[in-house]
Amino acid sequence: MMNEQIKFSIIVPIYNIENYLEKCMISLINQTYQHMEIILINDGSTDSCDEICMKYEALDERIIYIKKENGGVSSARNVGIQKMTGDYVWFVDGDDYIELNAVERLVNKLKNKDLDILVFNYFSVKNDVIKKIEMKYQNEGIEKDKLYMIQLPMPWAKVYQVNLFKNNGILFKEGIIYEDLALIPTLVNDTVKIDFCDDALYYYVQREGSTMHKNIFKEKVDDKFTALEALRLEFENNHYFEKYKSEIEYLHIKHLLIIYSMEIMKYGKNIYGPRLNKALCLMNEKFPKWINNVYLRKEPLKTRLYLLLLKYKIYFLANIMNSVARKILE
């Protein structure tokens, strides 16, 4: 493909982010590569997001603005998927932003390549501190499809050929908050045309009060079980489970035993006790040898020690490790 032939669809879900949306929009409309459509999905915002979206819709004819009742980020993205007309799609959250030459750099990576998915690095932004986050195990000779599987499943750290969604009827799972975990790894079932680049193009803003960063316990965090079950069933139903068993096992370890356990431990034993028991029961049933996972062996010693404490239900020591880690990161 020549540069001018590649059209990008950028889908932006928006919900009550008036303090962040302007920065996102500026980063989109001022891209050095202009051949694209920007699909804004206002998911029932009650703040001034509507006015901001209408302002930019009037300024730029490439913007398609859609208002809908609140249904969650998956619902918003799915509306965008139905409307997109580009060759490649990029899901950009409305409280984040991208490099001003990001699309041009992606097009330069994609031209003359028949790729379905291109994965790249990103920047984490927290309290105005910007940190580059690089893909894990990138230089260890792992097959590209398996390397894709074990990366964190954020949809915005990748671009996708539109036909990957259109031809396979792929949509995000609605009604859960870990929709990316339920969908993004499963895309490997429909393609092996995946590549990686070292460029960091996306700024992921960790804002206080977002769904993923609240300090009040919400039972929606238990959606991890639902998301992982959906992921597991997708591989089983498509007869890819055995091929990617180690990768699926690692995703369960990473997202259930590491990330999820650390999220819930700060809420007290009455919260985390039964949930960790449930998680371990699931792991022991579905992956009885999970402690020997090939990717787990590559994790730092402290992570493996933490998981051993969980395995033998020594929760109080695991919680101490978790508390110390949180204090260091604060």
C-alpha cells in the first residue's frame, strides 16, 4: 500500500472527561498524516463533552460525532466499529492522547506489509510523570502470535486492519469492565499477520476517579472471572486452546493471580479471602501445573515468591508484600 491509499479510522469513546478531551482532540486533528476519519462516540456524558465534540465536529469535516445513551466503553467502541470505513482502526480513549506524528509513523510501518495487527509501545502518564512502557519479552525469540498473546491486552496499544473486525463479526463484550481482556488476545484466532515496533506513540493517562483507579471497592472488579472465561471459551470453541495453552495460562496468572489479587488485597480479608480462594480453585481446576508456566519462570523472583504465597494460601504475608510494593510506588 502507498501512504495515500491507507485510510485510518480512529474510534474515540467518551464519557464525562471534559477536563481531558480537548488535549485528546488536539492530538488527533493536528496529525501530520491527514487521511483518516475520527469517530467520536459520546456515551451519555453529563458534563460538557457534548459541547466540546460539537465544536470540533464543526471545525473538522473528518469528524463523525455520535451521541448515545450510556452503555459503557464496549458499547461505544462497538458503535464505532459499525460506522468505520477505513483500512486500519485505532481505538483511542478520550482521556488519553497520541504523538502528533503517530499516524504517519504507523502508516510508514504498515505500507507494503499485509498486516492485520501492529503492536507498539506507549507512555504511561501519572501525576504529570511520563514513563515509557515497552513490550515484554520482545527480543527473546518468541513467535509473534504468542508474543502478541502475552502482552497486556489494551486495545489502544495496537492498530488493526478493519476487515479483521468486519469480516469476522468481532465486537467487544458489553456489560463488563475488562472487555479488552475478553477480546484482544482472541484476535490471534483470526490472523497470524502480526508485527511489532519499538515506537511509543500513545499516552495513557492514569487519572484519579477513572474506572480502573478508584479506591472504593466495587464488585465490578470481579468481571475478571467473566472476561477470562469468555477468553478461554473462545479458544476452546475455535480449537486453538491447545496451541496457545501456555499463553492462556499465563494470562490467567497475570490478570487473576497477580493484578486482580493486588487490586483487592487493600480492601481487607473479608473482601480478598473468598475471592483469592475462588481464583486459586479456578487455576487448580483449569491449569493444575500453573506454577511451572514457561512465562512465569521469566518473572522477577519477588513475583514468583508472591505467587507461591498465594498458592499455599499464606495470604497475610502476600498482603504485606503487596502493601510494601504499593507504598514504594506511591
